[in-house]
Amino acid sequence: TGTGCALDCGAGIGRITKRLLLPLFRTVDLVDVTQEFLDKARSYLGEEAKRVENYFCCGLQDFQPQPERYDVIWI
């Protein structure tokens, strides 16, 4: 598995992103159905939020991941 980019599905405020994915990957994308959670993730992640490239607000049934972008998809 590469260490380029991970996707956190159902990311909420970014607990898994902060404690697991950011220490292992250069960048992380978050997807969650609740915009309020994604907004809170920016402050919760603190300085590390600069390594989050995308905050996608949509349900997983509607999310279309970019082919070959992600090394790991956490669900």
C-alpha cells in the first residue's frame, strides 16, 4: 500500500483522520453527509488540516471517488 492519499468515509469531525490516517499518509480526503461535522473537522484537526485536500459533503451512495487516487479507503 502506498502512503500518498487516504479517504475517510463517514469522517464526522475527523477523529480517525487525526489519529490514524494523517500520521500514515501525506494527504487525506474526508467525506461525510453532514456539513457541520466537516466544518468542525477543520478546527479539530488543527495545524494538520492543511494536509486535508478535500472535504466532500455527500452521502456515500452518491460519492464517486477519483480512480486510482486513494491508497486506502477507510469506511
